[in-house]
Amino acid sequence: MSLNLTETEKAIVKFVMENPYSEKKVVLEALEGKPGIEDSLDKLSNEMILIELTGPMESSLESRVPKKIYMVNPERESELEGI
């Protein structure tokens, strides 16, 4: 199955493959300037290319808002080789 990914989506997948369990904030900072990063993250999560995990924030003030952590779906990894 061929994946039709935009350049932004490819950059996100590559970054997350090289940096598994990256917080959303880290992904956004690393790829700052790429168009549509938020939408691309949502699309990749919805298509189960990336798995979105949640965890508690370190600060007690932010503890009610879970942080989002991304990893590449191991079942889709072979499709993504060579991106």
C-alpha cells in the first residue's frame, strides 16, 4: 500500500522515527516553520501511522492536562521505510 504523505508529514514521521516518544511540544519546536504541522499530526494519528500516547505533565499546575507523546505505529513501520 502506497502512502501519499506531504513533505510536512514525511518530516514528522522521520523525526518521530529518529526520536520515539517525543512530546508534541518537541515535535512542533523541531519542525517549526513547516506548514500545517498541527493538522499533519492529527492526520497521521487518525490514520494510525503515528500512535498518540498521553501522560501526566511534570508540573502539578499542569497535571490536569495530559501531555501528548508520539511514536510510529510498529505495524506500519515497514510501509514507512525509506521516507
